[in-house]
Amino acid sequence: MNPKYPVYIISKGRWESRLTSKALERMKVPYHIVIEPQEYDQYASVIDKNKILTLPFSNLGQGSIPARNWVWEHSISIKAKKHWILDDNIYDFYRLNRNKRNIVQTGTIFKCCEDFTDRYENVKISGMNYRFFVVATEPYPPYC
């Protein structure tokens, strides 16, 4: 299974490492990587050009907020009801079950999150935790 909603990776200066891109490739999850125009050639040399979306601006000095806003507008333009935005520093995705981290191998983890969130009308934003925010030896509810 793969996500129902589009997956975007916001990236800058990481065409060599491409951590999140590599993780999604291993999992066979479709995605787009969102980059600034001056880095297109570097990213295009290592990522399928069909997966690259180029921002209409560069070096604004405002962090990732302008890129996140652009992704939101892009998502609306393709009539997506929701979308995923991922940072470009994710090695792998894990599921915590009974205090054990299990690496996930497919996009089912995204689809499960979407199915859960889509059951409710009052969830405005949702997502997964970073590994370092969830200590495997502590009990955690499935959602907060």
C-alpha cells in the first residue's frame, strides 16, 4: 500500500545524502522532492527528474516556511485533499509496538495514518513523531 495523499520532501543542499528520498525509494513510496532552482542540476543528476519540483524562488533566508507554503499551494492546485511534508533528514521510518521499534518496509505506514485521520472531521493537522521524541522504554498512547 502507498499513501493516498501526495508526499513532498523539502530539501536544500542535500543532493548527496538524500536520506528521506533514499528511504522512500527503498519503501517504493511515490514522492516529489521540492528544491530551489539553483540546485536543480545536482538533484537531477541523482533523482528522477519527474520527482523534482522546483520552487519559484531561492535563498530567501526564511527557513523552510516559504517552501512549505508553496507545497500547500501546489497540493491545492492538484486537488489533493491533504498532503505529507517530510524533512530531508529521515534515514528510515519505524513503528513502535510494545516498546520495540520496528523498521517499516512499505508505504503502508503512511496509509494507516491517513485512514486513521480521515475518520474524523476535526483533525486539522497530524503526523508521525520523530524517533528521538519517543523513548522506546516508556509507554505511549497511539495518538495524543
